[in-house]
Amino acid sequence: MHDPKMFDKIANGAGFIAALDQSGGSTPKALRGYGIEEDAYGNDEEMFGLIHDMRTRIITSPSFANGKVIGAILFERTMDGTAEGKPVPEALWERGVVPFLKVDKGLEDEADGVQMMKPMPELDSLLARAREKGVFGTKKRSVINSASPTGIAAIVKQQFEVAEQILGHGLMPIIEPEVNIKSADRAQSDAILRDEILKALDNVSGDHKVMLKLSIPAEAGLFDPLVQHPRVLRVVALSGGFARPEACVELAKNQGIIASFSRALLEDLRHQMTDAEFDASLGGAIDEIAAASAT
């Protein structure tokens, strides 16, 4: 059973979901963007400590609790960490931000135009731990690089199979089959993906709902049937490599879809900023992304 207050916040809240779930492979790039070079840490533990400090600074900034961030997606280590002496999921919810957890273990090599999720043999134990910590839902990513009907069908099948496992633990799955915005046949991939998801939604078990995290479509409004589907709690969009101004312009063309941005949210934040400068920069980004999500 989902927490009813969290469920209502995600279903009806005005705002967007912050993606704070950079994993081991993307952490060095995230730290460089934040102004911390690789010579500032000597091993993975020090690296993860620095990224946790960055995420804690974001979560505890006054602007993060201004009501415009309705959810946050966490990396596993962040879920297990603390912010101001409290478990991160608890600290988030005290600020009115619903906690989610990234559960995938990365991507397989490309085959048939797509990159499937790697196996997750310890998923059940991770989901049980997340539920105990007060996490509301999960996110899991795979990638579509070309408009392969068979590849996209396989991606959607895998995503929905794992979603059923997540629903079985009382958690809300965010299904994220990302279309590479740099692919030559992006628009065709969007259309194939929409149709495959519509078929899969009709087979979701019981009276469950799921969430979708999708690349902003090349054709505005293409995902309207997904936004309106009774089995979809919310559709959110990733920035997918767009800088924030462009991501916000493209997002605003799609009614009913809200942001779940990572780089586009954090791109102006720097380690060297004073707390006042940091909060002002974060607050400006939050305002811009929330406005684009309000269409």
C-alpha cells in the first residue's frame, strides 16, 4: 500500500521531480560540473563522500523546500546516508519532497538498437530496504538508440516485468526507457515507444498505476495518450542532454508532463559558491523548471 499523502503529492502536486541519482559511472562528471576535479579525491569512497556532500547541500538549501520540488530520485548510497543527522528519505519528506530510489545496475551493451538493463539479482532485498526507509518509489533506466521495433518492444517488456516486481513490494515504479535525443530517427523511436507502452499499460496487474520517465518527444503532444491513461500516475521528462533553457522550452510544449531533470537542474551550481549564492542559483533553476512543468 502506497503512503496516501505521498501518492497524492506525486499525483496532484504542482512542481517537478529532482533527479539526484548519479551513480558510480557518472559521478566524476557530476563532480567536475560542480567544480571538483578528479585530483580532489583518491578513491571511490572519497568520491562518493564528495557527491553526498553536494546532494546534502542541495537537499538542505532553503529553496529546495519551497514547494516546487515534489519528489527526488536518490542513488542507493544517498538513501543510506544522512542529511542534518536524519536519514535522507526522512529529511526529504519533512521538506515535502517524496523520496524515490534508482534501482537499476546500469546498461548492457547495445544490441538491436537498444541498451537493456543489466540483471538485478539483489533487487528484492533492495526494495525491502527502501520500503523500510520510507521510500515511495523507484526509477530504472534503459536506452533506445535507434527506431528498432523489436528492440523497443524488448525494452518495454523488461521495464514492465521489473515494474511488477516493484509493485509487489508496495513501491511505485518509474519506468524510464530513454530515447537518445541525438539519434537520427528519434521521432520514429518516440512513436514506436508510445505504442508499445500503451499496449503494456493495458496488462498492468490489479488496479496498480505506474509512472513514466521519458525523453521529451520530438513531436510535441505525442505522449498525450500516455499522460491521459488511467494506469499512469504521472509522466515526467528527463532533460536528456539539453541545457536547461532548451529543455524547459521543449518541455513546456507538452501539456501534463513535468520535469525530472538532473544536469539541467544542477548545471549552474558550484562547490566554491557561498551558501547564499548556492541557494540563489538553485532557487532560480527550480523556478525555471517548475514554470516549464506547469503547462
